[in-house]
Amino acid sequence: MNARHATNAEITMPRISTAPHRIGRLTTTALLAALLATLSGCAERARVVPLAGAEVTPPARVDLCDTLSLPGHWPDGTPVNGLSDLAWEHDAGLLHLVSDRGWLHRARPRFEAGHLNGLSPIDSHRLRDADGDPLEGSAADAESLSLRHAANGKLGDTEYWVSFERDHRLQRFRPDGTPLAPPVRPEAAADAAANKGMEAMTRHPEHGLILGLESPPRGAASKETRLFTLEGQQWRYPLATPTGSALTELTRDGDDLLALERAFAPPAPLVISLRRVRLGKPPELDVDTLASFSSADGWWLDNMEGLTRLDDGRLLLLSDDNASPLQRSLLVCLRPR
């Protein structure tokens, strides 16, 4: 319904360098480079970019397999900003992306010699309400995406489960953005702080849909947030040690989960943490940090909010540019060792 279809021609990704920056703040050199790129039209082209300088040592437990900076629009003019999560569909070999502006996108990643070097947009749709009208404003603030029927050997039956953090609602949608059912508001998210709700979501083979609150709910310990199922199971999740750490996404890795955290509390460094979660009997779990990327160590990071696992075990991380010209929508490829 009223989809905006991008061309199927592959977006080429020329390599360029980029200056380091943090959320909402750029060095003068980086700002000048961004302005020049915009004037030259580069802002409309996705491109391979470095995530750090050559002198920066990657974490020991992951390998980098390149990073894309996504354009502000697809070739047909569809906006590609405010991206908050992504999910991998095994059956079609496609990435599904959701934005907090209420857009759903499908795209096909391209790899060469194990490295991410391209992306082909397929189509885009607006999330809609029961009357068929596009979601707008705070009602469109989609933060997490999970797919159902994405690996059952059938094409065309995939469902979207989307969480919205402003009013703590969860809703199922068709691929064209129309709702499949009325929204639900899980009781376990009712005590979440404003704009700190269901930021993370994935499917687990034993527990089904698992959701996570971005920050500690009311009454919880200061560094502990909550994972929960719709059936009432809950786990206490200890956030990473960097100041301002918040849970931004979950994805399944076998019987375990992988968690993405973002720590943003200026003047402290921006830190992105990738962690393995082993679920125990509720409310217990174990968390192990696989990798940590800090702007203080020379990593050129942004507002990482999305995480998904590909069929071969590689991970894709996605940043939300907040529709700001001073930020980037980054698609980062990691390979855990």
C-alpha cells in the first residue's frame, strides 16, 4: 500500500576517510568534511568508511568486516534516517530495517571476500494505523524489530513485530506496514521511564519473544534493567560499567543472546558494548562482554541501536542518526571469534 520502491540497481560504495565524532558533536575538521560531502552530493551515496584509524587495535574477540555509511535517501527519494533496528530474513536473504520515523525498508547486503561492501534497496513502506493512515510523530517511534516466519522455507509470509518505546506498545504488522492486530502493552514495561522502554527484542527457541527495557525501570537498581517475555518470565540484566550504559538491542545466537549497549553521558566517552547473555532460571542470567568500542580509544562511533545475526554468524550493527546532519547511519559488520 503506497510503498515507495527504490531501484534494484546496486549502490556502489567508494572508500573514503571520515573524521571521528560523537553523538551530536563533531570536530571542526569533521564538520567541514561533512559539509563539503553534502555540497558535492556524497551525502546521497552509501559508502564504505573506516570505523577507526589504522593505528587503533580491534578488540581481541571480534574481527571487523567493514562499515557502510548509508545515504540520507534511497535513489527514489525515500528518507533513510532515524534507523533504529534491523532484522535478517533467512528465507529471502534480505535485511529488514525500521526507523523511528515510521518507515519499514527492505534491502539486500553485498559481501566480497567476506567484507560488507554494498547494499541494494528493494522497497519501503510506512507503518500504518488501523485506518490505513501513516503513523506520525511519537506514535511512529519504532525502536525494535523482530521477524516471525523468517526461516520456515516459505516466501511472503513474514510478519513484523515492532516495539514502540514512547507509550510502551508492541504491535504486529504485514510487510506492507498495515497492522495485523491491535497493539498490546506488556505489563512488564508499564514501569519503564518515559522514552526508556522496549528498546530491545528478539526471538528465543525456548522462551519465544524476549524484550528488554533500555534503562532501569522504576524501583530497579541503578545499573540493572529488565528482560521479559509476554508470558511473564523476567530476568535481571546488569548493564555494562561505562557511565550511561543502556540496552539498545538483542539478537539470538544459538541458545544464547547477544546484547548491544550504548553508553552516552558527556563528557564521558561514547562506548558501544557487545555482550553475550546466557539465560538461566528467571530472574538469573550471566553476561560476558565480547567487545567494547570507546571513542576515547579512537573509535569513530555513532548512536548504535540495531543488531542482527546473519546465517554465517556475522553480525550487523546499525546506528540511528537522529535525522541530524552531524550524525551518520552506520551499518557495521563484525565477526565474533
